[in-house]
Amino acid sequence: MTQPTETPVAPPDPAPAAPQLRRSSRNKVIGGVCGGLGRWCDVDPVIFRVALGVLTVTGGLGLVFYGFAWLLVPLDGEDENEARRLLSGRVEGAALAAVLMALAGCGIFLSMIGNDSVLAFAGLLTLTVTGTAVWSQRRSTTPPDAPPDTAAAQTATGAASQTFATPGAPPETKAPPAPGPPSWWRDPIVKDGTTGPVGTGYLWGAEGADAPARPGFGARAKEAQAEKAADRATRGPRPIGGLVFLLALIAGGIGTAGGWGHQPLGTALQIGLTAALAVFGLGLVISAFVGRTGFGTLFMAVLTAALLAGASALPKTIDTHWTRADWKPAAIADVQPSYRLGTGEGTLDLSRIVVPAGQSVSTRAELGAGRLRVFVPKDVTVKATIQVGVGDVQLPSESPHDVDVEPHQKKTVTLAPPAGVKPAGTVELDLHVSIGQAEVDRAAS
């Protein structure tokens, strides 16, 4: 009787592997980040380019994202990213451009923190693009479901082919085993009491069959010297991070001292921090050719950029000298339209002026940083508009111990004379304090 022959069934094709996130080396404009994202998410890279361009213009987030993606995502065909090269001291042009791009983006973003509408739009656009990319990436990497009857048929066919295998078939060809370590009988034989180089002997087997001959003591010394020379050659350039940090401190101190006294505080700090950031950038450029810098230099450069953005946001009314000013007009005619102080404590005493009923007097007081106090007569009605950038507002009805430091405070209040006091005229106040406290109080009598 002739046994039925089973037709072998080819195994199903394996599912294609999901593409890895890599920067594109072909479809790129700057660093290949958008091209790699488009390929990974299976969308047109133009979408990412347009989104990053809009985020760059509206708040600098596009530069931040692109710079860090350029540092962290490796290029096609490479396993090492630019950040790892940078931390190992190999500062190249691509890594330097990515760091400068991220620093510029961080500076723009920090300077736009006060603009809520721009930040809200940037956050909404970021969430939209991220959600679209994630959905497209999941859709492109999810394999289609196989019909249940097809999967069952493939399983049954595979089991039948194993059960009815042709008897006497040759075994499957396998690769030869990897050679093991040298055996104990292949170690060199050294006689007791022998000095100087000793040849290598074996009990049996040809020399060099599974291990090379071992050199004598003289050859070992030469090899040790060669290894030391090679180690010195592979150490690379000497680190220059400490020198760069010292020069940045000196440049920052000189720049700040040059603007101190005749420039606002923010401008003086900007001059010093810009000089320090320039030294850090120059150090990173030099380390690409001579020397080596590490993570500390990069961290200090990022921190300096953040401080520079904060210094640029300081109001220009804040100066570098703490001053105490007391303004005491004796009559309505002596009240100036405005009073201004940079940094310090300013006191505007209006308690000696007499405002007849039905008349009003108005003035404005502005302080950069510190404390602004205004004393008004007891019998006047006070209409005050108080704006504080960061700080506290104190009114006569509040306890002096109740201090609430908040950003962007703005109050418009009307304070009537106390009960039992004959009302007089009106005092209109317009008070502005960038950083500090604004206080309005009545005179005792």
C-alpha cells in the first residue's frame, strides 16, 4: 500500500518589524528630525516641519524640541546619538548646532512665560500634533487580524507534517560548535628554577591549534609598554571644562561690573550673563578641535541661558542702588504729577495737604523694586488703582501681618472716610510696583 505524501506548507511570513525612530539621512533639511518622525509615524514630514516652525515663532518650543531631538535621536545606521558623543568629549558641528538651537529656544520660551495666550496656543498645537502622530504610528504598526479558520488550518497542517514525516530522512544540518577555551593540557610547561625566557611546551597537539604561543618575560614587558603607550594615545585630548568655567566666571563678573551703577539691574546682569554664555559657547566650539568638555559645561551653559532669559524679563525701572526717598508736599500746589524710584523704599506723605470738599487731587507713584507707602489725610475719599507685578498690596482695612505675595495683582478701590469724620475732597492715586509691596494708609490725625 502506498502512503499518501503530505505537501509541505510554507510557514507564514513574519510580521514586518516596526520601524525604529531614527533621524533621516536623506529626507532632511537641517538634522533629519522631521524626516525621521514622518517615517516613524507614517505621515508626511511637512506636517512636522510646519508645526515646529509655528511653535518656534510663537514661543520657541519648536527650537527646544528640535534641538533635544537632534541630540537624543541617532542618525540612520548609527547606534550612538549626538548627546553621547557630546558627553564623551567629542564635540562635533552637529552636536554644537543642536545645543545652540536648544539654548536659543529655551531663552525665547522663558521670555514668553508672561504671555498666556501665546503659551495656550503653543500647548494646544503641541497636543494636537502629538496626538495625531501617536495615532498614526499605532495605526501603521498594528498588524491586521488573521481569520480564525486560516490560523487553525495552518496549525493543523503543521502538526500533520510533523506527525507524518518521511522515515529515514536525513537530520537537519547544524553549524559546528564554537571552539572552547584552551584545555589544561595545552598550558605551557615551566620547569622549576628556570630563569629567563622559557619556551612553550605541550603534551600533545600542534602548537597554535587552539591557542597562540605565550611569549616569555621579555616579550611580556614589551607588550606592557606597548599597551601603556596605546592607552595614552586613546585617552584623547585633555579636559578643558574647568578652564572654560573659570573664564566664564571672569567674563561674567567683568561684564556685570561694567554696567553696574549706570545701567538698570536687568541690563547689567544681561551684559555679564551674555559674556559668560559667549565664553561657554566658544569653549564648546574649541572643544570640537582641541580639548574636551563634559556634561558640567553643557549644564552651566543651559543654566546661564536660563538666567539670561530671566534677567531680560526684569523691569528697566529696577536699578542697582537701594535708595530711601521721602516725598512730603505741604499743599495741593506742591503735589507733583508723578513720583518715581528705582530700587528702595519710597514714602509719599500727603497727610498735610488740605483738599476742600468737591475738589480732587491726583498723582502717580512708580517703584521698580522695594516698598512704596502712601499716607493720605483722614478726611478724604481715596480712589486708588494699584498694580503690582510680583508682591503684596496693603490697604487700611487689612492687617499689616496679612502678606499675600502673588503675581500680576491689580486692585481698584474706593476708600470712604471713617465714620464720624466730616468728608473732604478726593485723592486719586495711581500706584505701580514691579517687585515688592504697595501700601496705602491714613494719617493718624
